[in-house]
Amino acid sequence: MKKPNGYIIYKGKSLLDEKPIVVIALAKSRNTKTGNMVQTYILREDIDPREANKKGEDFSICGNCPLKGEPHNDPKRATAKNRACYVNLGQGVLIAYQQYKKGAYPIATSDQIKELGRGRVVRLGTYGDPAGVPRQIWDVLLKDCVHHTGYSHQHNLKDS
Ligand code: SF4
């Protein structure tokens, strides 16, 4: 059987607002120079990421980060107004969400989460803020990693 290129490493409540979120870790391209990074997408479990951004429902994953823009109801716009976040919602984020909805990603066991990070550089919150996810998940993922990147925008919300 073909090995999945991604796993669900968390599915549950956001620590920021208790709404449903899911974290997908993508671990393909182990052998390429630029691909030797585990990417983690923190997503609303129940809403298309563009819609979540447009409606402000992305508080669950981005908290009060100023880069997410301002919510609105303008039917002509797909995402929030004045969004300054460097992550393109129409590409990797959307693909990860759609694949998740298709059932492409199995739920990882704790051992599998640890194995995903082993010997790799791990990016916490390729999309979304790691502060929305229980710390134990990141601790397991980072246990045997060589390095990690990622930071929180929620300094004024809570200690992460
Ligand atoms: S920088 Fe991070 S927390 Fe801020 S809007 Fe972009 S993904 Fe969300």
C-alpha cells in the first residue's frame, strides 16, 4: 500500500476558542534539499480555509494575528480585507484541506507523530499559529527532530 504523504496529528478543540480544528503534517520529499522539512497546516476542521478567513472564523487557528485581515460579507472577495499574511490560502492550505476532507490523511499514533519528525526540520504552523494546538502534540513531533521553526502571534492573548 502507498504510504500517505500526510497525517492528522491533532483533531479537536482549538485552545484559542474551543472550535474544531485539525492539524495536518506533510512529510514528503525526504530526500530533496528544500523538501527536507515537515510542514504543519493548522486548519479549521469544518470550514474551507478561504471562507474561514473571510468570516473571521480563523480566530481558532490564527487568533488575533494582525496579518489575517478584516472579516466581511462582500460576495466579490474570497478572503479577508487587507489580509497581509504571506501564506497563500488558494494553494497548499486549500489542497491540504481538500485532501483532508477526502479522507486522504490517516490519524497518526503518537509513535507515528514522533517518527514524522525524526531527523527532520519541522515547521510549526506552516499555516496557522501553533498556540492553538495542545503543546503535547508539538512536543512529540519535535522529540527527535534536528531543528524546528515557527512562532506564535498570540503573545497578548496567552502565554504559549
Ligand atoms: S501569519 Fe500565521 S497566524 Fe498570522 S494570519 Fe498568517 S497563518 Fe495566521
